[in-house]
Amino acid sequence: MSTTEIHPNVKRVIFTEKEIKERVSELGRQISQDYKDSKNLVLVGILKGSFIFMSDLVRSIHLPNTNVTSEFMSISSYGAETSSSGVIRIMMDLRTSIEGKDVLIIEDIVDSGLTLKHLMELLNHRNPNSLHTAVLLRKKEGLKVDVPVKYMGFDIPMVFIIGYGLDFAENYRELPYLGELKEECYKK
Ligand code: IMP
Ligand code: MG
């Protein structure tokens, strides 16, 4: 695909495929370094938004002496709205115990931080050995609660982002870059 073929509902490309790839590889290197003495690392991808980020990130993690497993959870947040309600529902839970294991939550984007904060509290109750987060994007000005992000892809302005797994009303996840959605597509 030519990178000049931008979807008509995208106002501008925020990060290109190449920029994302480089940043994700760097995060993978950091994670590999930090967890080299871990016995069990459970990567918990939050569906659906993190599926592409997760698939690239896991392939950048090299931990030959660790049991590395990939698990998924699904939580509902926005529906077709563009701002967080703070109401979170677990649609699909983990199928395995995380007790005594090192857990890394993999999330697409942090806006208010409510989703991630809630999720961290929930998983902490299951007594992991450690619990950290890897987040592709963070809207710093959107933060309403303090939530620790250990591995951060990019800080971004308060615009609505689509592509690379992120959606608006379930659309655009397939775009290989991260783009800003045109305002006329969500403001009525
Ligand atoms: P928070 O609870 O406000 O931090 O919202 C986080 C969740 O909202 C993310 O997991 C996304 O599903 C969604 N979200 C927030 N901002 C965006 C965006 O710009 N594009 C797509 N989804 C977003
Ligand atoms: Mg999400």
C-alpha cells in the first residue's frame, strides 16, 4: 500500500506505520530488558483496541528464560460516543490465574484514565507478583485520575484517533497508521 492513500475521513496522519514500528520495537526492547529475570510474564491485551499494538509488541519481546503468555480481556467503554462515561463492564475475563505472576496490561489509549485505573484495581485483587501497563497512546490533557503508565508509546493532543486497532463506532481499526478522525465524522 502506498502511504499516500489516506482514508477520506482522516484529517491528518499523526504517526506513520514506520514511526509506530520503531516506537513499538523500542518498547519491546525495554520490556525484554526489565523482565529478563521474570519467571512468568502474562501479557494482557485489552480488546479490541489493543489487538494490533499487542501483536506487534509481543513480537518485539525476547525473553528466552521466561514463560511468556498472551491473554485477553474485553471491556466496554465508549460505545459510539467519543468521551468516557467512567462506566466499565467486563465483557470477557481472563481464563487463567495471574496469582504470583508478572502481569503487563496492554492498552491502546488512555484518555481520562478511568478504564485503566479500574482495570488495575481489579487485577491487583488477584494478587499478581507485579502489575504494570504498556499503553500506545496517552492524551495527557484528558487525564482525570492518576494512572501509572510504565511503557508509553506516544503522548498525543486531545483529538480523536483512529487506526492501528483504534476505532470510532467499530470502524477504521484496519488502517495501518494512526490518524486524526475528521470532526465532521463525529460532531453532529
Ligand atoms: P478512558 O477511560 O477515558 O481513559 O478511555 C480509554 C478508552 O477509551 C480506550 O481504551 C479507548 O477504547 C477509548 N478511547 C479514548 N480516546 C480514544 C480515541 O481517540 N480513539 C479511539 N478510542 C479512544
Ligand atoms: Mg480500549
